[in-house]
Amino acid sequence: MVDLVSQYQKIKTEVDQAILEVISQATFIGGERVKSFKNNLEKYLNVKQVIPCANGTDALQIAFMALGLKPGDEVIVPAFTYVATAEVIALLHLKPILVDVNMDDFNIDVNEIIEAIGPKTKAIVPVHLFGQCANMEEIMKVANQHNLYLVEDNAQAIGSDYYFKNGKTQKAGTISDIGCTSFFPSKNLGCYGDGGAMFTNDEELGKKITMIANHGQSVQYYHDVVGVNSRLDTIQASVLDIKLKHLDEYAVSRRSAADYYDNAFKDHQHIITPFRNKHSSHVFHQYTLRITNGQRDALKEFLSLNQIPCAIYYPLPLYKQKAFAPFCEEVNYLPVTDQLCKEVISLPIHTELSPESQNIIIDKVLSFFK
Ligand SMILES: *Cc1c(COP(=O)(O)O)cnc(C)c1O
């Protein structure tokens, strides 16, 4: 689905040197390189604070710990997302309220949020799925009206621009109280292991998050709150600091690959190409088609037999997962999520994809329908 080896070849000299330097100085945890990446990402995102951590799931968990929610408080999340979003909520004894998404951009449906708000609702988590933003302006209106926290799950949309109606632009993940991201290798900004970060413009929240990620201490061995141990290690920070310089150019490559696919599949009677919403730029973490003739699983099998990588994100809605059943007793039907889980299929998309490779993929997909 991604070609991280070819991507590495282009930055090999710089990356090798940076990693060797960390090893030769034995500065594996913390230090200048982590600070440098933190500062450079703050500048890139135009956000007051970036707090690096060990992975994207930790970022979400720490964000909810920092908001000080109480057991039983409800948090509204889209049902069509990666499990991590809802998992950390359940883990903290909060109640995930899974709601349906839009058929066009696959992001959380604002009307469904409004319907789900009750006396125990404390927060909403928009997930910027597959690389484009949820409708933050509308979601913020709802959050303000009901005095709810907003946490963006930005694991799939780092670098995407959000366009406000008044012409203002802001980077995805920096719009709400706390933004969370993942630097998992295959994400748009990926390291060579695990990594993650939280973003905030709120100084107090920033302090809390920093403390929680570091065993609840701001002075060593004096613990003010119960925290966790979640750090971005120095080797990962070094790699990310180098790759951050290429992030915009990586997005351009992904977008042009998406355009190329779009052109090949447009007007096909059984294929719906990815919708681009007006309020954000799409950084194409995934290129996801909808197959509308009920043959999605057969197509997947056909492509796999023909050595074409493809993937289903996501095959089973969260509310139908065994682990989440206890939280979803009242939910039994989310029509859009259900339909998407049966129709979506993602094709390879990455920074090194050539039109020649795309032609092979496209030919195979089209030949399935002949
Ligand atoms: C990848 C991902 C995460 C979790 O990130 P990890 O670094 O793997 O823990 C959370 N939410 C979404 C939407 C993701 O895609």
C-alpha cells in the first residue's frame, strides 16, 4: 500500500547521518533533536504547543486524561473510524457514543452529533478520515452551544488545510482544544517505528498534557497527577525532523496520484471516486473507492490474486465489534457506516507511486468489471 523503501532512498544520506549521530552520542531519549522537531512542527502547524509522545493512541488517551473527564461522561465519536479513537475513551471509563458519518466525505455527520448530545455529553472527537477534515466550523458551533470539548483525531490528515468561511485557513489538528496525531510509519508523516503528538493553543492544557505524558511530574520525582510514560524517542524525532521538510511535497505527490486514479475511474457505473469537500484540502492518507454493485469483496479477492495490494478500511463498524458491544446497547443501525463498510476499498497511494504502476492497478480494477 505504501513504498517506504523508495522514499527512504531519497533522504538516505541525511537520515543515516542523523541516526548514527544519535547512536554515537547515545542520546536515545529526549535532547536537542526532540526539541528541534517539536519547534519545527509548531512552526509548520502554526500552533502554540506540540507535545510529542509514543504513538497516536497514547496521544488520544493523554488528551482525554488532560480534559479531566469523569467516569461515565459521554464522548461522541464517529462509528466509521480506526478503533483507537473509541478505545481510549472506553479505557478511561468514559462512554463512547458512536454516531453515523456522511456518505460523501466519510466524516462525522454534524446532525448525528446534535441528535446524540445528552446531559452526560462532555466532548466530541471529529476524525479527519483518510486525509480531509470533518466540518469543523459546524462542529465548533455545536460544541460552543453545548459547552463541549473538542479533540481532533488528526492521525490521517496532518498537513491538511482547513478553510473557514471568512477566508481564514488553519492546519488540521490545530482547530480544537487538543489535536492528536500518529507518526506510525505509513501515516503521511511517518517515522521508523512508533510516534505521536498532541497539539494545543491552550497554555494550561499544554502544561497538563506535558505533565501527564511524563508520569504526572513537572519537577522530577514530584508527581502532581497520575500520568503515563509516553515519549517520542530521539531516533524517531530525528527522522521526523527531516521528513517534515518534505511533508508538503509528499502531499502534492499523493494528490496527483489521486487525480490520476480519479480520471481513470470517473463515470464508471460501479465505482465512486473520493469526494473532496470544500472546507479542507485533501492529503490522501488513503485513496478510497466505493464499489456500488455489491462486488467489493470479490474485487478485493481478484486484486489480491493478481498481486495488486488493496485494503478495506474498515470492514466492521465499531458498534458491531465485540469489544464495544457493551457501550452500544442502544445503537443497532447506522445506515451510512454499515453501507460504507460493505462498499469501500482503498488502493495503494504514497509518495513514490508512478503513473506506470498506477496504470497496472487501474487496468486490473477495470478488467474486473468487464
Ligand atoms: C493510526 C491511527 C490512530 C492511532 O495511531 P497509532 O500511532 O497507531 O497508535 C488513531 N486514530 C486514527 C484515525 C488512526 O488512523
